[in-house]
Amino acid sequence: MRGGIHPTSGEDKEVTKEKPIRNFVPDEVKMEGNFFVKKGESVKKGEKIGTDFWKIPLHASITGTVREVDETWCMITGKKEDIDKEKKSFPYQEKLIQEISESAEEIIGKIKEAGIVGMGGAGFPTYFKYETKKEITYLLINAAECEPFLTCDERLMIENGYAVLNGILALKKAADAKKAILCIEDNKREAAQFLQELLNPGQELQKENGKKENQDDREIQILLLPTRYPQGGERQLIQTVLKKEVPIGGLPADVGVIVSNVATAKAAADAVFADQPLTERIVTVTGAVEDPGNYLVPIGTPIEMLLELSGGVCEKENKIILGGPMTGKCVAENWNGETLPTVKKTTSGVIAMLFQKEKETPCIRCGACIRACPAGLAPFQIDIAYLDEDEKLCEMLYASECIACGCCSYVCPAKRELTHRIVKAREIVRQKRKERSEKK
């Protein structure tokens, strides 16, 4: 891919990558969406209780009673005896499925009913991608996990290897793809080697641009990529692996590709082989906390509980970020126990960062942002156009193609908030285009 950066040395991931996933179920969860259940109603884990913004099904993440419900949220109080029950074990978690009996249409239907969305951050309904009428040649499974600090996907692959691989096989059949490639950055070599042993014991891992091909069309190719941020972006991953470029305004399917996150593949396996909806996810809790780690938690788990489980925040001047530090959302500054949002299907991390306020200075036209931009844009020029309220120039500079990765802000020696303003410019351009198309 073009551009990109190396934001850390890798020590940030070392803090949690060797720590096993810890299970945690709170006494109460708060889920967001549109709900049809009523106050006082009993619900079971996995029971459909509403829909999200995309009209995708939402399911109760714990067994319990609806304590409060509104148009946009629902609180469920759990029962201790149900919370402590052990999970069932299924064959797909222990061996590779030799033959998937479900048709592509049935797999897509189960994914839709399970409420599965892209778990890498975007939250786009997964079934949308697989209902395409385009011919799909490649299914790319995104396990780059290029954001600093996050290790939830790495631990998922190490501790749920067979489920991940079976989920990939199910998605490959749903896409009718000729090849499935599991893309892993080389700072996760242990996970890659582990999965390779499950697939083909003794076979070497393949590096980018390697010439070895799988003999069995059903097999999954595991590909090691050089570590570089933001390689986990759909377009960037396609550029790196396949040397293809998605056209402006287009989708990966336009070049014969579907990209899904590795956690999405695991969720697909749960849906297809066990009829289990998406009710939980792994979250990395790290940064300025006493005991960083990865937690498997129900959707709707309070973020403050995860911080408390990790020993609390050990820096008074802090920022609490949901997701990775490059693209995540800051939900609190100088947090000291106040109520925070809850875990969503897309919440990959909770990071307590040391709060550092830096002053912007004038742009010196060094061009660092241009060299770092993976979308091939000129960030400082878009920034100037936005500040001048020149919407036409913002469109001419392709502000609509910004992927909000944060690389430009990261490398800027003037500490300018480039990403923040370019994203605003992007939304203005997209809105103007929408208005023009509606007039036609």
C-alpha cells in the first residue's frame, strides 16, 4: 500500500498479547437500538429483542429481566444462576468442518439473523457484502490488527483457532470465492503459525508476494504481511495483497473482492454451526491501567466495569478511548469513575491514555502528511480549503476519499488537527453529492 506509518515500536502490544482471554459477565447490561420488549419482561441470552440502526437484529446478551427500556436503549438485569452456567462445546470449535451442508443463501441468512456486523470498527451489516451480484474471486480475512495497543484479534486466533478457520470456510462458501486469504501482520507470527499448523501441519507460512498456491481449493491461505499502519483498511489491504485498487466511489466487490474482519469470521462460525447470534465480543483493556488484558464480555457491558477489573486508571490526567488510539473515540478526559458508554459489537478496545494537550502552529508545507496519506491525498491542502469554507475545492481535492486513519495528524510537526477537519470536509462533500443526486 502507499503511505502509512509505524506509530509504535510494538511494546504497546506486548503488554496484553500473551495474556489469556478472561471471561466477565456483569449483573446488568445496557444495549442501544430499537427494542420491542417491555419493562419487567424475562429474556434469555440470544433471544431477539430489537434491531439496530441498520435494522439488523439485536439479541439479549445475558439472561435476565428487562429493568428499563426506552426507544433507543434497554437495560437487562441478569440472574446469578444463569450467569454462572458453563458454555456448551461444539464440534466446529475442535476440528475443521469437512463439508458445509448449508447453501450460500442459508449461510447469508444465518449471518443476517445472528445480527453480525463488521467487528473491525465500521459496523456495516455483514450480510450486505455477501449478497452482491458481482463475481467474487478473493475473500480477504482481515487479521492485520494494525492499530497500536489492540490484541483482541490476536488472542481470538490463538484461543479459538478452529472456530476462526471454520468461519472463514463458511464465508468463502457464502461469497462463492475462489480463494480465501487470511491476512496477518508479521508482529503476530505466533498466531499465524498456530493457525497454519491447524490447517497444514509442517507447512511454512507464506509471505507477501509468495508464489506457493494451495493445492486444495477449500483450504485457506495464510499470508504474513509486513507490519504497517493502516494496513487493516479495506482498500489498503487489497492494495497490499492483490495489487488492485478499488475505484473512487466503488466497493471491494467491484474488483472481485470481499473483506471481512477475523472476529466477524468467528461470529459467522457461531451463527452457521451453532445457531448462536452475536451477543459478546473480546475487548482489549490497556494503557494506563494497573492490570491490562483481554476480556470476553456481553454486548452492553459498562466500560467503567472493565476499567475497574483492570485495576483502575493509574494516571489522573487521562483520556479514555474506545477502539484504537489512531481511530478510536475519546469518551472521557481525566476520568475518575464517572459513567461511560457500554460495549458495542464494534468495541475492540478500551485505552486509558496519558492526556497530552498540544498547541497547533501554522502549517510549514513540509509535505509529511502527503507522504503518509494511504489514500494519496494532500491533507494540508484540504485543511486549508475547509478552513476557507471552500466546499468546491474540498471536492476537487477528493476529501471524500479520506479514510480517517489519523496518519496525517500523527506525522504533522505543527501538531495540526488535520484528520478532524478533513473528516468534516469529507462529510460536507458527501452530503453535497447526495443532494445533487436527489435533484436529478
